Amino acid sequence: MRIPVVIPYKPINPKTRLSCILTENERESFAYAMLRDVVDAVKSAGCSPLILATAPVTLDDVPVQILEEGLNETINKFCEGNEEPMAIVMADLALADRSSILSLLTSGGDLAIAPGRGGGTNGIYVRSATLFQAQYYGMSYEKHVRYGTDTGLMVKIIDSFRLYCDIDEQDDLIEIFIHNNGYSRDWLIRQGFEIAMKKSRIGVKRPDCESDL
């Protein structure tokens, strides 16, 4: 059986921290490009993606469910009475690939958690969905780890740069140029972004912007 991987996705006005360099329409287009990369990574790992969206969206034959409640409430309803394995992966993990998704799925634990920057949770795998209660928002990584240990689950922490690096701010874009060869990188290139060489580090620049990013 293919493991279902839930991908929460916000198609309308996403990635507001990129507003300094992208218009709202551009942010929506860029978020969709990242979603396509995540879906491809999930499929390449032999899993079945399910997009959990806040508004209607279409991506090939991938099933979509519209969020009618909060993210935690919706995921917890998926888990009720479901003894099959499942995973949750964020839609802005543009660097995710087959091996990083598989590292989440094959840890050997009851609950595998891939932390994100700032205390978030970028990836979850649970051996039996009924064992899991979503604790997203705030310091969700700490809350998920505590939940797992308090309920007696074998918790595994996944140390993966590709799952750790979510794309939220302008300084993150260089990671796409370095580590991504998919839709997200192509999108940035089509919008005129390019690598900017600096004395101490590299970033990206856009010709119609005054400063490098």
C-alpha cells in the first residue's frame, strides 16, 4: 500500500514574508511551483500525495481536500480510527527529494519528526495514524516530541537539511538555486532572479530590484 502524505497548502496570499520582493500574484505562483516540487518528491518516494488546501486548487491527478476547519482539527479527523501509516509534509519544502522523504518514512520509530527552523514541524510520519494528535502552530516541534514521549511512542528525530529548510524569506531563495533543479528554481529564473556573488556569501538578485537579496 502507498503511504498517504498530507500536504497542507495555502493558495491565496501565501508567503507574506516574501512581499518585499514578490507581488501577491507572484507569491501565489511561486508557492504553487514549490507545491509541485513537493508533490514530485512524495511521488518519487512511492507515496500518495493528498493536498489539504485552504481554497480550491488543481495539480494533475492529485486529490485535494478543502480545509473547512483548522489544520489540527482536520488532520486529527484523518487520524481517528485510522490504523494505517501516514505522513504530513509542508508545501514549502522546495528542497525535498526522494531520499529525504524516505528518511522520514524509514526511521523505524512509531513517530518520526522532521523539525523546521524556528521550532516548527516540517515533516511527520506516524506508524499508525490513530496514535497521532496534530499540534501545529507555535513551537510545534517541541509539542509533537512531548506528545510522542508522553504517550509512550518511540520518537525519532529526522536530521535532514532538505526537510529543515522551508522557504519563507528572501534569504532562503539562494538555497533553491543551490539545491533545487525543479519547478521552484525554474520559476525564479523565469522571473529574472540570479545568483549574486558577494565578498562573504552569495545571495540572489533580480535586475529590476535595487539591491541584492
